[in-house]
Amino acid sequence: KRSWKLFIERKSWRQLGQAVFEKLFDSYPEVEQLFVSGLEVSSVKFIDMINQMIEVVDEPTQVHDKMCSLSDMHRTRGVQLDDVPKMTRALIAVLEDELKDDLPEPAREAWVWFCAFLNKSLALTLQDATSSSSLIQLSWDMALDNHSEQALGELVYETLLEIAPSIKNLIGQPKQVVSNSFVEMLQTLVFFAADEVTMQAKMMGLSQRHHKYGVRAYHAPIMGQTLMAMLEAAVGEEW
């Protein structure tokens, strides 16, 4: 954690991610075709993914759970088992380049262990990524590949008012605030899609909050229709 904190303070996430991908493509040019989102988008997403895993590195089960949520996306893009270590080798190489003496041997060994764990974890998840919850995560990831979070939130907002214009009477906040709330809500629900108990608890909390704003049970199908229309538009031809 200490070395990662130093690492992300050196440059922007985009610059660090690009350094990793440049190192990856220099060593393994054949994998460049797997990254269809563009280097700038992929760079930030990669550093963000590693950052999320570093935050829970003391709980390997949580790290593996995060890897599970990525497995469908990797399979769809054609990632093979022998591609997995290539990315972590590039990461370690850039860590060494950036940190130099600030990456002592014990810290480097810790990164080698961590990357080996990631390699094994992703290899396991690539073997089984066909559950409904995985497909939910995959479609959400695809939507985020095509649009920013803000754009997705605005798409939900606009689709909702197109389907049910009268809903606008229940919305008392600016479009941007409501759009951001929609995305935060969806990210939470997607994350817990495989955990029925937690999902029910989250939905209970959401229903209580929305009831105060005048939302009623008969509005639920409208929201479901809105989300399906939004995802179909956001994912595009791959839907």
C-alpha cells in the first residue's frame, strides 16, 4: 500500500496507465488488439482497477471478488490465460521505473506476490463466467466503455422522462444531481447483483428513501423499462 501511494502521487492516473500499456505493447505487441476502448480510457480504468484492489489487499477474498466481476469483460475481448501475466509484468516494470530506490526489495517481492495472486485469480474466473450476475456486470461494463458515468446518468434521466413525462413532477433537484444519483444507485445494484440478501437490503433502503419523494410501487415497472432502454442504447450492437 505504501509503494502504491507513492506511485500514484508521481503522475496522473492517465500517465501512469499509459506507461503500463506502452510497456505492455512494447513487449507483447500482439495484445494491443484486445484494447478497443482507446489507450486513454483503458489507462485510467486500469489504474482505477488496481487501486480498488490495493484498497482491499488485506482481504484476498475481496480482491478475488473484484476479479470475478471483470471476467466476462476479459472473455468477451478474447483475453487468454497466457495474456494475464503479461499485464502484471508490465505493471511491475513501470513501478520499478517510477519508484526506483523507493521500491526496496521487500516491497518489490510483495508486488510479485500480489501480481501472482491476480494472475491466478483471473485465470480461475476466466474458466467460469456465465452466470446471470456476471452478464449484468458485463453489460454495465460495456455501457461504461461506451459512455462516461455522467453521460449514462443523463441517458437514464432523459429516457425516464421520455417514457413517463409526469415523473418530472416528482423530481425536485437539478438534472445533473439526479443523473449522478441514478448512476450511483445502478453501480451499487450491479455490484451486489450476485448477493440476494444484500440486494434486498439495498432495495429496501432505496424504496424507503424514494417513498418520501412520492415514488410509489406502480412506478417500479416504469423504472425497469427505463433501465432496459438505457442499457440497450448504451451498449449498442452488442446488446
